[in-house]
Amino acid sequence: MKPRKKELGDRNLIGANVTRLRKLYHISQKELAINMQLLGVDINLSSLSKLEGQERAATDKEVLAIARTFGIYVDDLFKNPG
């Protein structure tokens, strides 16, 4: 995996956890985006990258689709990963 070029932003609370979960489950951003699209969320790779980098806010639909993709509770996305 490529190292992050920029520091994390401050526009959402879940970005770092999304990245952590994606790496834990060995899925690419493209695969996550496809899973989210299958759940009715219109998201592209650039938007997903910005979400993970905390450069943009996450919508409620995105948060729900991410939680469903990983089979976790929505609340788990907001927990401190450390």
C-alpha cells in the first residue's frame, strides 16, 4: 500500500477507521466503492479517497453502507482506532 501523502483532515470522524477496516479485510478502495454502489450509494474513487483522508464529510447513507459492507455496527466506525 502506498503511504498517505497528506495528513488526515478534520471533516469527518470515520475516515481513519474506514481505511483501517479496508486494509484489515484486504479490499481495495475500488472494491469498497463497488460494494457501496451495490447498496445504493453513488460514490466514486475520488470521493472515497477524500472520505478516508477526512477531507470531506461522510453522508449518513455512506456511513450505513460502509458499516453494512464490513458487517459492523455504525457506532463502530466512530470508535477510536488506537
